[in-house]
Amino acid sequence: MPRRVNDLRGLAEVSRVLLLGAVQKHPGSRLKELAAEVGLHINTARDHLHVLVDEGFICQRAESTGTRGRPPMVYLPVDDPETNAAAAERIARARKHHETLRRIVADEDLRPAALDGLGDVAGAQFDVLYEHLDDSGMEPEPDDEELRISLAPCPHYRMVGEDRAIACGVHANLVRDLLKQVPGPLELDRLHPYVSSDRCQILLRQRRCPNPTEAERTEAGTDSESAASAGDTHSDGSDRDAQ
């Protein structure tokens, strides 16, 4: 089956990966803050952020300042599809695509056996994640039994050294947010970069509690300490400069 119009464009440039990481690290930041964080001209950062919004990776909203005049816009990760039309469309597409595949192959051939007993909501979460990985060109291969997905290294993260670790942390947070967009019991356990020369691995788990603690979310990052640091759960930004 041919692939859909995909997410690859949204993260096709290093600057966008770094901007997404900055939004994840400092949700609620303004344009000027994010541009300074990654060292981009404000106009360049604005263009990249617009692409990330259009692709459903982040959302923007007006910040209430209590003063007159046009309110500044702030940027946040998408953990609720209602905040971004592209994210909502991705979820709808994932469900439709799964229904199409069900007419061709049995359910057990589409999802790991470990999903049995977790309900349809867990299956919907898995489908949304699979669609993102497939759309991004990562050639996902679900395990027959375990909540594990083998995938090709991210084609949009052509980085080396420390930057590769940063990219892995960004993707760990992105997977975490994608799973949150559909109510259900699944969450990211760990992202294993390069388990072989040409494959990475995502491990999922049943949520340990309704509201994971900060420590749990930090632990559920990647194997690399620097990547896990970059993939820490979203923390609120502080100072607010003019947009």
C-alpha cells in the first residue's frame, strides 16, 4: 500500500529538530525566546515553527498578558489533538488505515500479542504511533509478541556525536506526546538507539499510574544519558521577552 503524504517534511532540517526540542524543553515560550535558544534569526525561526505547526508537531496559542493590544503567541508540544488540526487528522487517518488493513489481514498480524487484553484504546494508540513512524520513513516492524517496534534510524536526524543524542531525546518526547494524544494505557518505556548498525528500537509499556511522576517520565527516555536529558518531560519556560 503506498505511503501517505508524510511527516518527513516537518523534521527534514536540523533547525526544526532543535526548535522542536526547545519547545519540548520550554513549553509556552515565545518566538524570540525559541530563536535565541537555538541560535536562529527570528524570521528563520518563525518560518520553521510554522512548518512544525502545519505538520502537527507543535501548537501555538495567544498568551494572556492582562494588557491591551495584540497578545503574543506562545508555542507548546501537542499532547491533545484538539489543539492542532494536523494532529487530529493524523489520528483519524491512522484509524481509517487500520480499518482498511483489517479487511486484508487478521488483527493479530497487525499488532503485538501483548496488546491483547489492553482494549481497543491501546490498539488505537499503537496505530497512531505506527502511522507516524511509517509516515516518517522509519520502516516500523512491530514485534509479534512484545510491545516493541524495530525501526530504521530517523532519516531526518542525520546528526553525529552530541547532536544525535539530542535528536534521540527529541524523538523520545515526540513518541510520548503522540501516545498521549489518544486516551489509553500505553506509554513510552524506552527508546534504544542503534541496537544494530541500521536499526533502532522503541519499547512501550502499560502506564504505571494515571499521572506519571516527573522521575518516571525522565527515566522513560533513551539509553544515552545525554539523550535522556534532552528528552526530559516538558518543563515550563521562565522569562518572557517580547514576541
